Amino acid sequence: MNIIGWIILGGIAGWIASKIAGTDKQQGIFLNIIVGIIGAGVGGFIMSAIGGKGVDEFNLYSLLVAVFGAVIALFIVKAVTGKKA
């Protein structure tokens, strides 16, 4: 996947994850993209660890993995910083 694909996938995944985690009001588009890209890495790592496939191309499965990882990342950040939604 090229850089444009990562940015688009990251933006969509970060936005969906911020809606799930309740952090949408604090995040802008750039933070959504960053959270989504980090989430793709976290989700891909977790899926690979349990025998699944990580994020490899622009498809629904990769989006779900990225959202899963981004939600985990956002809840960890919220737990560490102590911020409430």
C-alpha cells in the first residue's frame, strides 16, 4: 500500500475509532490519521500474534484491523492520561 492509501485508511480508521472511544471532540483530522496509522500497526501486530493477517492492502479487513488497533491505542492513552470522554 502506498503513502496515500495509508493516509486515507488511517484517517477513516482513526475517525471511526475516535467515535467509538468518545474522543472525537478532542481530535482533528491530523490526529485521526496518526491514530489510525498507529492503530493499523497495533492491530496488525495483535492479529499476527494470534495467527491472523495484518494490514496489507486497502480493503474492509484491513480497515477493521486498523479500527481495532486504534480503539485499543486510544483507550490506553485515555487510561494513562486519566482524561475522560
